Amino acid sequence: MQIWVDADACPNIIKDVLYKVAQRRDIQLTLVANSPLSVPQSSLISTIRVGAGFNVADQEIIDQVGPGDLVITADIPLADAIVDKGATGLNPRGEVYTEENVKGLLRMRNLMEELRSGGMVSGGPAPIGPKDRQEFTNQLDRYLTRQANKQN
């Protein structure tokens, strides 16, 4: 099992949680971005820098992810693609993307995009706060505990 991070848009508060979890649980963590990243020195933490362009980092994750992996992303189309490959997604607010919910979330995202482009809806989500960080941490712990129990 490996954790992949769609790192360009991932909040630093969430990256900090992931660095600690990778060390504590001895899990490989890979951050994928099209800009340089500063990460703690660790054999468990690595980065992949991709070229600039629309969805280049997403495609790298899709190409690398495997069944049982976890992908940290707020990008629902990316979540849809990785779930199709047998992985699980988790967004920075603690929402888990699974086979059961990702198609519905993708439809809702597409609808909201249409409404925004038509000027009927404006704005986006509020910034990540302490409550979101706690929910993310709780969901991450639940997922990793389930995975560990499957291996035992």
C-alpha cells in the first residue's frame, strides 16, 4: 500500500499530517506536483515533479496508482479514475471516494460546473480549517487501520 498526493492543491496543514503518518506507520508517501516541493528527509517520503499542463500530475497518479493505494485529492475526476483502478480517494476535508459514491459526486461536480459557467452559482468551498483537518485525520486513521487489519 502506498499513499499518493495530488500535491499542487493539497493544503500544507494536510501535508504535515501525511508526513507524520508516513513516518509513524511506515508507509510510502509520494507527492506529485508540477512545482517544486519541500518535504522532510525520509526514505518513506518522495516527490515526483511533472511538467506543466492541465491534469499532468493527475495523469501521473493514474498511471502509477494500484489497487489498495490511497490517493489524497480534492479532484473528483481524478478520484473517479483511481477508484476505477481499485484505489481509494480521500479529500483534504475527510470525504472518502469509493465505488459507491464517486460517480454521484462526479455528476454533482459536473452540474455545479455548468451552473457556475452559466453564472447561476458563484464561489467555492471555504478554506480548510481545524475541523476539516480533524475529520481528514480521523478518516485517514480509519482507512489505514482497515488496511492493516486486512494484511494481518
